[in-house]
Amino acid sequence: MGILRLVARIMGRISTFRSYQFVLLLAAALAVVAFYYFGSERQNFSSTTKRIKQTQASHNTNRNDADLTVDTALSHPAGSEERGGEELDVGGESEGLRSTTGNGDAGDHRYHALMMFTKVDKSRSLQDKFRVAMLSMVQHGRFLEGEVLVLHFVSDEASKELGERMLQEFLLDATFKYEVSFHDVAALTQKLFPIVEAMQKHFSAGSGAYYSDAIFFLSVAMHHIMPESLTRIVQLDLDLKYRTNIRDLFQEFDRFPPGAVIGISREMQPVYRHTFWQYRKENPQTRVGEPAPDGLPGFNSGVMLLDLGAMRASALYNQLLEPSNVAKLADQYRFRGHLGDQDFFTMIGMEHPELFYSLACGWNRQLCTWWRDHGYGEVFQLYYRCGGPIYIYHGNCNSPIPDD
């Protein structure tokens, strides 16, 4: 019996040892799994940005810097979930636009689009509009292999930080290559102010020229701000909803007639029927302020195609930027506006319509009906009507945009 008890005790210890050994092996296996799952760096917006900053810092001194104090670029090769970012330390004397291709091919063809993105951090309404715009752009966006959509945002620092976080979500499902650059609004304003100061008193809401208002004239003088290597860019409002491939909008550049420098849609409210009231009173037979197709209703700047190369080459357009000529036309048309670049383009368009390509209303289907209820109900539909397909909805004056 003693021998049997001894054998049983030995077998029990062996069993306990095997159980302990099994626990040790299981713990080791779990540790390996934890190391590879939690310890590896999972690429995301922030980690990739940090990595590129560290590994490419030595290359920054060889870049052709734009005169922008902040230009943060993010890039995304089609079919990849990785997003690369790089904060560009600019401020050199050269005029080259800072653009990083990330994992893309430096020979890719780029389509440039610019949006104003200031004070977005303080406005939930602007954030909601930005969401609609970007998600609809991504939903319908299709580009060919070797093409890149470059999104430029003119922004303050706080809005830039918010925009980077929002774009991480909005661009998640993009099927095309893209790049994103944030440009410092203060730096651009500083460059713009000497060029547009004289026209601000004619086309700004306040009395006199305000330094901060200069940014609302960016499109007017963008050909002086951007490097000569950038020849075409589309400027877009935030309150848009895309119903078609944005690439198709860029094809409208090829429809410009000789001499045209800007593609833009007509204003779809009697805004300029009202603004030109004195000139119209003195010239009762004028087409100024009359509805399309026979009249000159003015322009809406929600969607604009800027042929920067043609703007640089046009002696006429650049002459019209001179303060004396701005003042002369403003006096001739008894004009005083408050809508910045839109007013300037409208005024010179009355005198020189050949500078503009008339973009179909479907590319900027404005939804605002404010003037219908403020004295122009009888003629409102003459301006507001838009035949043909709708490619882009414009929810101007906070108008709701259809869900379709």
C-alpha cells in the first residue's frame, strides 16, 4: 500500500508540472501575439506624418519653396489606406508651389482645386457643409491612372488642424490619388493686399479698404500668387454638393473661346438688377442686370475655372486690375458692391464679356431665393430658372440642398 501511495504522489506531481508547463507555454504564445498586434506601428494619418517628417527632413532644404508660411501636404495613392503627410517649412524667395507626391509618381497629371477654409473651427454650419461637399466629391470622383486631384485649402491654423482630422474620415473611401495642401491665410493676405487694396472700397461690405478683406479677392489675382508652373485651378465654395465626377468640371477648360481667362456661371438671382439700379435708371435700354439669355445678370463665384496661364498672358485683364481702371469702371457703372471677387468679375464682365466663358448653370445650381421675397418676386424666376442637367448644387445663403 505504501508503494502505491508513493507512485500516486509522484504521478500527481508530474501532472501538476505538465499543467504548469502548459500555462507557461500559453502565456508565452499570448505574449508573442500581443507584441505583434499592439507593438507594431499601425499606419494612420498622424503616424505617417511623423514618419515622413523624420525621414525626409534632410530633403526640405533642397525644395523650391513657395512664399507661404504654412503649407501642410497630405497625399494618398489610389488603392492604399496609408496617408502620408508632411509639414513644409516655407518662406524662401522662390515662387514654386510646394507639392509633395508621397507615394505617387512625380509624373502624374494634377488637377488643382482650391477652397477657402477659414474660421471653420468656430462654425458647426461650415463643418456640416464641408462634410456634404467632400463626401459627395469622393462618392462621384473618378480619375484615370496617372492623374491626381490636388485639394488646396486656404486656412487659419485652428481650422487647418480641424480640417486634417475631418479629411481623414472624408477621404477614406477615395478611389483616386489625391494630395491635400493647407495654405496660411495670413501669408496669402499679405501678398494680396497691395494688389487688391484699391478695389476693396468698391466691392467690400465695409467702408474703406480692410486688410482682412483682401483674401476675398484671391481669385482676382491668383495668377500673381501661384507659381507659373500652375496654369489651371478650380476655385470652389464649401457649400456645394457634387452630383457628378469633378474631373468632368476640369474638361470645361477646353471649351474656353480665344481670349477667355475665367469660366464662371451667371448669377441666378436679381442681385445685380438691384446693385446696378442707378446705372439702369440712367440707361433704361441697357442689358446690364437683365436676365439671361439676352441680358447681363452678372456672375456667381461659387464655382470658378481660373486659367492662370491665360490670366497672366492677357494684357486686357491685367490692365483692368490697375486702380485707375477699377475706379473708372466703378464710376461709369455707378457700382458699389459687397461680394468681393464676384462683384469685380461682374463689373468687368459688363464691359468685356469676352474675358469669360459662360459655365452652364448646372455646374453651379444656386438654391438661394432671398431676392424673391425682397422686392423682386415678379421677375425672380427669369433669373432662377436653369434648364439641363444639374452637376453641382450650391446651397448659397444657407439654403437646404436636396438629398438626391
